[in-house]
Amino acid sequence: MSHFSKGELQMETKKAVASLQKIIKEGIGDRSNSFFAGEIGITREHFSRLMRKNSTNTPTVRILNTLGDKLPNTSREELYALFDIKVEN
């Protein structure tokens, strides 16, 4: 995402976070937000910040890894691509 101006980067980040939020909402099923936050190893408050509308809070690679493992509707690779993260094998 480095080829964007600051304003463009913020807009791209918002879009990526909004996409992630949609993936999470669809993937957690009937689990509560509090329960799911515990499953992925973050506090309920941290999860709430991540899910806040118009958020620009980018999750860490560790959180993306855990989300990719815990959500049935996505993968680590899909989440990395969403945030333009390159992972070397």
C-alpha cells in the first residue's frame, strides 16, 4: 500500500478493515463477540475496536493468522492479501 498518499492510504486501510469486518461477521456464526475474542486471544475491548465502523486499526500478523485459522470462510493468505502483506516461505 506504500504507493498511496496519506489520505489514500487511510481510505485503503478503511476498505481493508471493512472487508475484514465482513469476513469476521460472516465467519463467527452464532459465537458471541466476547467468546470469539477469547478464541483468537484478544480482549473483548480490542475486538470491539477492531470491529468499530470506519476503523483504521490494522490487525497484527499474529491476529490475522489466528483469524485465518479460526474462521471457516477465509484463510491466512486471503487476509494477508487484504492488507497487502507479503509473507516469505
